[in-house]
Amino acid sequence: MEKEDLRELARNASRQPFRIRMTGGETFDVRHQDSISVSDYHGSVIVVQDGKEHMHIFTLMNISTIEMLPAPVTPSSATNN
């Protein structure tokens, strides 16, 4: 995964959340741009589990796949259907 591609996904995470799947099988769901940071070779993601924030640091080369998650339902989109 190229850093610029991941940064672009991160910028749009509030509208289009995504899941990072690592080569070791771990997954990280990114639902907001403030929960992920991308540097030249590493990324970090903040995950909330059991009401607590946990930071995970990973290398970009260990990303196996990116999966798009369902977009959040907003009050305006729910009434338009």
C-alpha cells in the first residue's frame, strides 16, 4: 500500500470508513480521519475496545488488503430512502 493512497482513504474515512487487514490477520477499522496517522513508512491507528483507546503502530508494507465498510447512516440519508 502506498502512503498517499492510505492518506487519501484516511481523509475520507468519515464518509467512507474502511478496514485495514494486515498480513498477520489483524484488522483495524478506520471510521474517522482523526483515528489514523500515516507517515512515510508507518501508520498508526487508534482503536476503541471496551471503552478504552488503544494505539496500534504498523508498517505500510504489512498491509494485506483494504476493505470498504458500509457508510454511516446520517439522518438526512435515512429520510431520503
